[in-house]
Amino acid sequence: MSILEKLLQQFSDTRKHTLFLCQGLDIEEYNLQAMQEVSPPKWHLAHTTWFFETFILNIYHKNYKLFNENFSAYFNSYYDGIGYFHPRCKRGLLTKPYLREIHAYRQYVDAAMQSLMQNKIATEIQGLIMLGIHHEKQHQELLLMDMKYNLWSNPCRRNFGLDLYDDQFTEESTWLTIESSLYEIGTSASDFHFDNEAPRHKFYLQPYRIASTFVSNQDYLDFINDGAYQNPLLWLSDGWDWIASNNIQLPLYWIKQDEQFFEFTLCGLQSLRANKPILHLNYFEADAYARWRGCRLPTEQEWEVAAQQFKFKQDIGWQWTSSAYSPYPGFIPFSGKATEFNGKFMCQQMVLRGGSAASPEDHLRYTYRNFFAPYSRWQFSALRLANTIED
């Protein structure tokens, strides 16, 4: 199979998988937007299509005609360099175009992309095509995050029928020791990676310990029962303000009924599984728990070095680090219109590492850098502890 044939197969498989993730939705659920950070499933279907049309077809496909000129603004996410975009917080108001038009849009763009990939120009822009493919894979995880929050926000809290996690979480947590040394982090691989993962560079680390596994639901329940959500001494200032402003008492998706705890999942409301890793914490909650335990969060450099040495399991939950999202030394953003892909968000965000059960398999690499605002917790985020070793 040639390089272009492999690329076309990967494109086709990715596009089909997005539709597969949506097949359990009722038509009324395609336009749900339960909070401004969440996007409706219909918007995800259209935006990932807009990406291929805007960044590739409209530039490199000879005589390409836009499917609908209005879609440029409707489904642009945040690219100011491209032009006006519909406000993120109002995506749920786009009842039109109808879902059938979005499916027609996907078929139109897919056919044009397949035609383009028969042409030698595809060899010259295969990196850009790969970016489009992996951008859509990112949105597949976002689809599951967003659908879960939308279904949770509905009082019916229906069972979507997708169990991402099994019941077996029996690994004993131990402390893993990393010696002080000069290490290398980041990637220099020729395989696809996002611009924020590079370049590979040296970083000196002091000795530290990091937990071999995750904080569990039972661990976090002990934190709650100790009155942690009522104790301002455990929290960062912004975290305490967030608790007070939103009356936070429990992690997202937890409910207490008749002295029992339940957790909402994509399989509906279930009894809390004590040995399952805690998920859907935000940075404030993760930091407060670590402080309560007399520990801290690892830096992203500490996480990457330990993950590569000890081969961390990466399909559970994104793990918060104490690192602010910023460029690596020598960072070079994607060129052209894709310059805004990552770099413009390197402000007021915290880094998460690892991956989750909702992550595409080829995104589970040790150099992948995810990022969210400290108050965000609808993503599949987990918690791993670290400790400094005193000299």
C-alpha cells in the first residue's frame, strides 16, 4: 500500500468513526449545548468537515466550490485569521442548517478529499492532511465529553450505552523514585505530532517520587468526608472562590442519595465504584486533594520522564500537572492558517498528561500535551500524586 493509499484509508476510517460515535444519539440530542464550553454533536460533525474544506480543499483542490459560503462563519471555531465566527456559547442556537444538510456537507467534502488524494499534490501536503485527521480524532474525544455533560444536564440522565471503563481497578499504588539528572522531554520524531510537543529539549529535574497509579474514588471520598470542600486552607484562592460561587460540594457527575453515592456515566447513573480512579476533577480539586495528602501534583516534565521510564498506563484519565501551558524552548507553530491551532492558547491554561479511555489510541503517547483552564472538569481528568525528595 502506498503512502497516499494509507493516508486515504486513515482519512476514511477517521471520518467513519466520528459517525459511529454519534449513532446512539436521537435527533433532538444533536443540537444540545448544556454549557458554553460544550459544543453540540451536530457542530462537531460540521466543524471537522469545515477544517478539511478551509485548510485544504479551498487552497489545494483546483476549482473547488464551497458547499455553503455561510458555513465559513457557522463552523469556524476560533480562527481570527480566517474571519468572523459564530460565538462559541451560542452554537446550540444553530438549529439550521439541519442535520441532513450536515451529513450532505460531510459527504461532499469527503468526496472532494478522496479526489484530492488521488493527485500528486497530496504528497506535498500530507502533513496538513494528517493534521486534519488528528484534529478530527481530538474532536472524537470532545464528542464523548460533551455528550456526557449534555446527557447529565438532562433530568432523564439516560443511558447512552457506552461503557468506557471496566470494573477491574485493583492495582496497588506504590511510590516510584526518579533520581536527579538532566533529562530530555518532548519529541523529535518524524511521525505526526502536534506542534506543542516539540522540540525535544533538555530539562534538569531534582529527585522526586511519583505514584504508580491513580487516586481512587474511595481516596477522594475520604477527602470529602474530612470536610475538604468546607476548608479554605486546602484551596488556592481562585479555587475557593470557584467553590463559593458555584456551591460545589462533590465532584462532577457524583450524586448523594440516602447516604449512598452514585456516579453518572455514559451508561447512566451507577453506584460509585470505590476502587475506580476518580475522574472529572478540575485543577483546583486535584491541587487541594494533593495538599490534603501532604503531596503535590507532578510537573509535566516529571510526569513525562516517569511515564517513559515506568511505562504508565495511559487509557484511564488525563492527569493534571502543576505546569502552566507554555511553549517549549524553540517552539515553532504550524505554518499558514494553522498557526492558531495551539499557540494562541498558551495563557491561563494548565497542562494535563497521559490520555483517557475516550482518547484515540494513537494519541496515547508520552509527549502529548493536553490543556484546560483550571476550573474545567468535564474532560476525562484523573489524578496522580508526586512528592519531592529532600536532599
